[in-house]
Amino acid sequence: MKSMPMFVIVILTVILAGCSMISAESGKLEKAGLLLPHTMDDQGWNNKGYQGILGIHSSMNVEVMFEENVQSKHAIHNAVEKFDQKGVNLIFGHSNIYADVFTELKEEFPHIHFVSFNGEVTGENVTSIHFQGYSMGFFAGMLASRMSDTDAVGVIGAFDWQPEVEGFRDGAQFENDHATVFVRFAESWIDEEAALIYYEEMREQGVDVFYPAGDGFHISVIEQIKADDRYAIGYVADQLDLGESTVLTSTVQQVDTLYERVATEFNNGELESGNRYYDFMEGVISLGDFSKEVPDDVVEWLNEHVEMYVETGKLPSEVEHKE
């Protein structure tokens, strides 16, 4: 972890002879900036944001910039001023911690549109993108219960407000009335030590399927799960490559897809302010690839439930009869 934030111009705007950029054609998107609460090489949430901003560059031919380890109100304000001086008029804050500050800054920088994630915002030039984590946690819990040999499953969350944690508990208990669901919170996205302590506690209680729902500590936890020959469900990214016999599947948030969609809407003058919500049916949340450890009939069973949810908006627990 770097001790000081780093301001980086990732890549310069490409101008091709005889061709106009998308931003020049519409006169809307000039440059895009990204603020990350931690480093971009975490193999999780922050890296997803980094890939998203690079996707905007490659698909829209605009200059993009990012700054890492931006957490305090003062640091956020300074970063926004830097971006403003560089001509950035669309800023992504890749966390809920940016929502309140962006809401305060919107009047000082009315020519910039601010986008944060999973926080509550108000204002004409500020938008918050909400991933509906409850549903992805619910399906993870269903699979965990189905694959558990001990009827004991566990979720290690970062904070108690995460809807995917509640979803996991409800999904696991819906699928198996006899399941015991262990829940602990690291109170941090990146506290590997706390997460591993909670993992060990759960392992000693007989938990054999884990959902490490913290994008800064999930890699370390999955590595330990692999060493102990137990099962994990990946979080945010498709993490089957961490262990094809360990990671049953992953709950994936297609952040890069959503970044490009938001940037395109902004460029076209169609980006709505306020709070916006995205789920499986919008194509930005999905399940990842399945391990060969998951029987084909279980894969088909879970995929059918996901497809039904996409079609009806109803989780299995909201359908009158359970299979």
C-alpha cells in the first residue's frame, strides 16, 4: 500500500487525422477522472474501477486520469481541483465514501458531473450508482448451502451495511432450513488479519463453504481456504483462476461495463442525477464461471433461478413454492 496518493495521467487523448473524437462530436465528455479509496492493483473492487476508466479511454478516445488512496474530505477536494485544472468534466469516485463529499462539491464545480457508488446523493450534477448486492449474496448463499457437507456456511463481510451479507444469510437458510450461517465483519475492506482470524474461527466451527465479501482481503482468505481444502465463492470479480477446485463460482459486478455505459450517457446528455440502481436484469451483475466441483445439475438449477429472477424480478424466496 502506498503511503501517499499518486496522481497519474494514464494515457493521452488519441486524435486521429480526419476523425473526430466522440466527445468532440457531442461537445459533452471532455476528460474523465477516477478516484480510488485504495490501490488499483488489489485484484478486486479498485482494480475494477481502474479497468473501467481505461475502458472509457479505449472506447471513447478521451483522456483519462486516476488518483489512488484518496479517502479524506481534504484529499478528495484536492484531487477534484487537480482534475478540474486538467479539464476533467466527469469524475468517478469508486466508493460510497465519495457520495457526501461530491454532494457538497457539486455547487463549487457545477461544470463537473460527479459519480459515486452505493451512497446516497442529491443534486443536479451528481449521481450515485447502486449495485443491488442483496440478490447476488442470495444466490451465493443458496449455492453455499447446496454444496456444504456440514450444513455450516460462513460469510466474512467488511461492514454490516453490505446487502450481500444479508442476502447470503437469507439465501443459505432458504435453501437449507437446517443450515447454520456464521457472519462476521472485519470493519474494513482491507484488514486481512481480521478476516483470517474470523475465517479460522468459522473453520473450527465446521464451516466448509465461505463467502469472503471484502475486496481487499478476499484473496488472502481464498488462499487459506484452498490450503485447507474447503470451498469459497468469489466476490466482485470472477475468481475461478484462484483455484478451480476451491472457488465454486463468483458473484461478479461488471463495473467496466457500467463505467462505459455511464460515460456514454453523459456524453449524449442522458445521464440522470440522483440515485440509480442496477441488478442482474441490467446485465451488470452475474455469476462467474463454475468450478468442476459443482455438479452439472446444481449449475443448471442455480442458473434457472437466476434466469427466473431476471425475467420476473422475484427471488426464489418470493415465489410461492420452493423446489
